[in-house]
Amino acid sequence: MSSGAVLLEVRSLTKRFGGLTAVSRLDFDLREGEILGIIGPNGAGKSTTFNLIAGACAADAGEIRFAGQSVLGLPPHRIAARGIMRTFQHNRPFGGMPVLENVLVGAHTRFRSSLWRLVAGGGTAEEERQRRRAEELVDFVGLGGLHGADVGTLSFGQGRLLEIARGLAGEPRLMLFDEPAAGLTPGELERLAEIVRGIAARGIAVLLIEHDMRFLLPLAQRVVVLNFGAKIAEGTPQEVRRHPAVMEAYLGDAAAL
Amino acid sequence: MKAAARWAGTALVLSAVAFLLSPYYNDVYRKLLLWITLALSYNFLFGVCGQIAFSHFTFYGIGAYAVVILIFQLGLPLPVAIVAGTALCALVALAAAIPSTRLEGFYLGLATLALAQLFIVVLNEGGTLTGGTGGLANYRLPKVFGFELSGPRYTVVIVLLLIGTFALLARLDHSWFGRACRAVRDNPEAAAAMGVNVARTKVIAFAVTSALAGAAGMVYAFVDNTVNPPIFGLENAFLLLFMVIVGGAGRHAGAVAGAVFLFLLPFVLSPLIGHHHVLVFGVLMVAAIVLQPRGLIGIYDELRRRIA
């Protein structure tokens, strides 16, 4: 289904909080252009896994390799510079800047002009180029016409789209989505699924942490199911849906599947 | 190129004004230009980068004292003193920035307040080197390449300082660096996720703006031809903060408006209510925070929207 090369390799990843093992010896791979979903009941370790890959917290054991190199223990800004960008579950826009400027912050690691060059009056061509790219991305996520809008005036759904455009501005090879469906209307969910497919079609690997199965299962090509920090199943959405361990983990919530 | 022409034109107009003013008003004009210069760099630190630091006026003082001590106490030639003075400011700024910017909000405020107080203690206890409580006086700017810079001609130096500071900050603001500073101010965690090195961005912003304040201080040293501890005390440090907040933090035009407004206000109020004008400042400050957080420039924006 996905023919791209392996981009992200997670091996024996483990994270403990005191006596609680939030993520336990987790293994999975992610290929270029592939859409992988990580699902699981509340407290399964989804968010911790996300934070470990994004560099927001440090692992106790294991390895995360990205494009053949270890990214384990790198701070978030260096992870972004490697080509891993993210969205936040609770939108975190830069409130003092209009929409387009927010997206341009996402392109931060793509700028090559040094501070000295800026002081000497250089770097204007690069600024213009990035600005045009940011405009294209704002249009791509469907916020065209809102380039100069104050982010405070955006709806929650529009704010989520801004998060995506901002992440894409960093020219990621891997895009991480933290519960992107949370708080969106059915119409917005449809639009979001379309955008995620469009991102994968550009050859970008997509990792979604998601709660909402009705959104995730039709979208993901492969799903990893977590429960109590451990992987209990992995496969295509169809395989996972019929998996006994998954049905047990979601017992009483069969409608969700 | 168009931008360069605009800066040159502004410098020309501001310089021309100096030659029309009497010596008294030239002195007032020079101080106004210096306050605007300081408000611009402080606005970048406080308004754009969101660092609540009280050390900005201290760096102004370090620059002023440094250039006077280097030339008249240590006998260095003027160009060497200027280079050494700037280097000293940048060095002290870096030394202060690296531990300070690891602190946030309230704690950064306290640390920089301590630095500001320490500076005053050092000035008072500095013996003959700093001139103690009386400071240093009775010196004159040496000739620059055989050219005497006095009267309106020295005002032109201040205009060039202001334009240079403004142009530099505007360049930085409309670049990846300015956006990184604003991102750090608005949401440090999201900024880091976008690839911004938060600590490094804060240190650079602190060092650059503090060095600019130091440069302004060096120029100030030859305005009154005296430097003494009370000038660099907390009263002026807070006035600077008021200027940026009342004008509209985060906007260059706001810093200019706030500096002009609060600098000229005492000239209007003093004949009416004497030293009670400080009280009016306090009320204005509270009013700005409660009623118009975007300051004078926010009021201007609002008016323009209504007319349009």
C-alpha cells in the first residue's frame, strides 16, 4: 500500500512516570507518504508516545530513529529542524501575530540568512520567497482570504487548520497530529481528512494520535493500538477492528469501532 | 533602496530641526531623541520579545560611564573608547543575559532589578574611578577627526543614533528573528515546536537591545557633560517602561508615541501642578493597562478604522 522508505523507527520505547509505565517497549515503523494512526482508550499512552517523538519529554529507554539518525533526547527545536513538525491538540497560535505571520514562524528552520546578513540589509529575497510559500499553505488548508486576520478572530476549527499550515511551513518529512479531530464539526472533519490525505500524497509521513475512530479508521492506512502503554495490535483498520484484544480493550464501547 | 531613502530623508528632516532651535530647545530636543531611541530598543526587548527586564536604563548608564572613564580616567583615544565601551556593554549584557533569560516573567524582573540596584551601588562606591555620589563632570567631547561636534552638530549625532537604532530594529523585526521573538513572547512551547531555540533567541534579543542602550548612553555622556548615579536610578527605568506601555508595547510607532507623549507631558503639567505630574503618570499607566492595553497606537488604529 505504501511504497516509501522507512522514515521513522521506534524501538523498545519506554517511559515511566514514578511507578506507572506510560509507554512500555513500544515498536513501530512509519514510511514516507504513509498515514499511521495510534489509537487506544484513555490513559493508553498515546499522548506520551507523541510527546516522546516530538521531544516534549525524555524517554527512559529505547530508541527513536528518524531518517536513519537517532533523535532520542533532542530538544523540540532540534527535532523540528530535523523535519518533524507537529500540531497541538489545544490550538496554540501566536496571539500577537496575524495568520500569515503565524505560518511564517513555522518556516523558522528553513531560513538560511544569518543575523549579520539581516543587519546588513540582506535576506529580503528569502523573506519574500517564504512569504509566498506561507500564502500557498494558508490557501492549501482553506484559510484563503484570512492571511491578515487576527488569530483571535478565527473559529476553533480554523485555528486547527492554522496549526496544520504552520507545521507544513517547516517543510516536514514527518507531520505529527495530536488528536486533530477533537472539537471539530462533521463538516470540518471531512475537510481535515481531505487535507491529511493531501499531505501524505506529497510524500510526507503522517502520524495521528486519535480518539475518534470514525474519523481515524477510514483515513489511516495502518493502525497501532495501545492499551496500558503496550502495543496490543497493529495492522490495517480492517484487521484491527476484528482483533480480539482490541475488542476487549474497547469492551462496552463497541459502537466506537 | 526605497527604505534607505526613507531613513535618509527622516534623518535629514530631524537634523534640520536642530539648526532651527535655540540652545535651550536644542537641549530639550536632544533628550527627546535619546528617550525615543531608548524606548525603541526597550520596546523590542519588552514589547516584542516579552522579557520583563528592568536593566535597560542600567545599560544606558554603563555606556555613559564607560566612555567617560575610558577617555578621561584611562586616557584612551575616543574611537578606541567607543569600541571598548560597546564591547563592554555587549559583554555585561551577555553575562547578565545567559543566567537571566533562563528565568521567566517575575523572576527575570527581580534579577534585572537587582542588577540595576547593584550598578547604582558600584557607582556610589567606585571612589575616584566613578567619582562616587557626585559622579564625573567637567569634561568635553574631544575633537572627532579634528572636527568639533557641538551645538546643533552634536544633535545630528543623536539623530543618526536614533535612525540607526530604528532601522536596525525594524530590519530585525521584519525577519525570521523578529517573528521568533514574538513567538517566544506569545507561546514559548509552540515556538520551540516550530524550531525556535527559545533560550538563544532571548539571549540575543537581550544582548542586542542592551548594547543599543549602551551606545545611546555613550552619546548621552556628552549631552550634559556630566554623569552621576541619580540619572541612572530606578525612576528613569520605570519611566521608560511607562513610555512603552502607554505608547503600545510591541509596536515601534507605539514606542515613539509613548516617549514623545510622556517626555513632553511634564513640560505642560509642571507649570500647572509642579512635581505632582508623577501622580498623573501613575494614573495614565493604570488607565493604559485597564482601558487601552494597546496604548496610544491602539487609539490611533481605532480612530483610523472609524474614519475609513
